[in-house]
Amino acid sequence: PGPDPLQAAPATATMSAMALSEASTTVVNMNPDAVEKLIGLVGSTVGKELPKPADLTAFVALMTEHTDALIAGSSDSDAEGCFQILFFDLQEERDPAVARKLVSEISSALNGSEEKSALRLRILANLYNALVADEGVAEGQVRVVVLLSIIQYASRTGQLEMLHGYFDLLDSLVLKWQLGLADQRTLFQEVAGCFESQGMEEKAQEFLLKFLSTFDVAGESFPASEMATAAKGAIGAIKAPIVGFLDRHNLLGMNAIVALKDDKKYGPIYELLRILTVGKLADYQTFAKGGLPKVLADVDADKCVHNMRLLSMCSLATEHDEIPYQTVAETLDVPVEEVEMWVVNTITSKLIDAKMDQLQKVVLISRCTHRMFDKAQWEALSARLSTWKTNVRSILETVQRTQIVQQS
């Protein structure tokens, strides 16, 4: 797994793990009565004397009760320093269940207001960094609570751009922390929702598919309660089928997508996605004759036709090394005069590499990618390799015979 994103965050977003450790150690070692002084500071801020907490749970309760007052009524450095002392004590908790509960309470308190949002986000990042891996502590079970809180708060307060560089590392964190399916699903769905709220549809779709992929568990049926989410993911793929194709998503093999197939309401979504995955333009035209079903109201029919022409050209390229212009025109349902334009469009979409012989009016394919690669494609590849093997053997035999003749 790569580096932990928040620990690797720039200084403007959070302190580094080393800086946090040094700050906490300095405060506690230089000032054994740090907690008492902290309580005095909080008490003076809220205008009343506060009792010294008897244990960590009471300490957290006191700090979360007065979080808003402390942040509003003291300097940023004082507020941050108070929480550093709390986080230092929190590191001593060895029960993951207790630590997760306390961390959740702290995160909720910091998340409760948008006043001084940059400071609150920085304190949340400090909390995340304080939860270092240690013997007896299930790091991921606790850290994921803070990470979710950071994502939610950054999105709500318009600071999500500070985290954009870290989302690509979430897969490695899931592995490193050995997160359970419930936490994985919550994390991916939350990130997808944040990107959607920012109008970043492609990134939202990426994490929505990650969420749906967590249901690809052997022997586990897809829950009916998530059918609408599966349909949303399928429609996202229908709107951007080229992206899904280039990313090599096996959507039709996902349990979430398969569950749509026989559903009375969502069945047409599955069928259109199937056509976009393996069909040609003629299949789409048959499906869309008379208009798209109501459940596909958000889908742009003209864009579907455009994408189907590109994907149909890709399919032709896997079937033939040389394709006459007339065949392309018939498959794409366009005039012959537009064939070259569509070949260029398919090349610029990175679906094929090809040249055009304008005199012979043929498209010469040099590279293409199969839209699906299952048993039939493996068999075709095996047959082609066998042919090459036979041809190479024939060439070698010819060379050997020629050498014998020359030597004699």
C-alpha cells in the first residue's frame, strides 16, 4: 500500500505525523499538569469552573460539550493545543470499541458547526494523525471514523479540494486497514456522494462502482434495498460507456448489475447497458425504437447513438483487419462520406489504432481492444496463435530445406 494520504498531506491541510508527535510530547513532558491547565482554560472560556475529569471518557465528554465555545472563544493555537492534549491521552486507549466510540464523539463535536471551519478540519486531521498504529489497537477500525468525518466536513464546508489528491489512495487504505465490508461500503458511498455534490460526475461514478463492487461476494445475494443505487451506477455507466470500456470494468459480471436484469422496473437499464457493452448500433436502434423507457429518462438518446457508433466501430475492428468503407457506413448507419470522420473519432477516443486507404476505400486496423474478453475471445485468440505457430513452423522448415540444398 502507498503512503497514508492524510499523513502525507501538505502543511496547509494538516500537521505531519512527526510534528504532531513532537507537539504532544512537548506539551505533556514540559507540563505534567497540562490537563488541569486545559480545564482551567476551557472553564475561563465558558465562564464557569469545571471539575477535573476522572477518566478518558469523562475528559472526552467535557471537551465535546464545550467544543464550540472553546473554538469560538480562544485563539486557534490554544484551541488546537487543548485538543492535542486530549488526543495524547486518547492514544493510551487500547480497546478498539471504546476508542471508536470516543473518536466518533469527538468527530461529531468538531463537525457540529461551520464556524472556523479551517481550524476544525485541521483539528480533525490532527486527530487522524494521532491514531497511529500500535500494538493492541485496531488502527483501521478507529481511523475510518475520523476519515469519514473529515470527508463529510470538507465537503460541507467547501474544502474538499484539499483532499482530492488522497482519494486515489483509498483502495490501499482499505487493504492496509483490513476494513470490513460495512466500513468499505460506508466509505466509498460517502466519497461518491461528496463528489456528486461537487458536480464531479466521473469521480462520483468511480466510487459508486467501488461501492457496488463490495457486493461481489460469493454466495451473497444483492440486497433489494440497494437496487436503486445499482440502477444509478448502471445509468452512470450508460452515460459514459467509453470511460467504463477503457477502464475495463466488467460491469455485466457485477452482482449489483446482474440483479437489475430480471427486475420489472430496472430491467431496461440492464438491457441498454448490455447493448452498450457488447452490442452494435442496430441492437440499440431496435431497443430504442419508439423512444427510451421512462426509467431511462435521464439518458440522452443522441449521445447513446454517438457512443454506439464509436463502440460499433471498435467491434468491427476486432472482427476484421481491413474494413471497407461501405461496411463501416452500413454498420454505423452513416453516409460513406462520413466514414473517415467516424474512424478519426474512434481513434481519438483511444478505442483503435488505424489508417485509412483513401484510394482503396478501406480502413486498415493496427490495434483494437475487445469490448468483452470471455471464453469466445480466448478461443479466437487460441486459434490465431495456433495459425501463427503453424506458419512459423512452415517458415522454419522452408529455411532448413534451403540450407540443406545450399550445403549440398
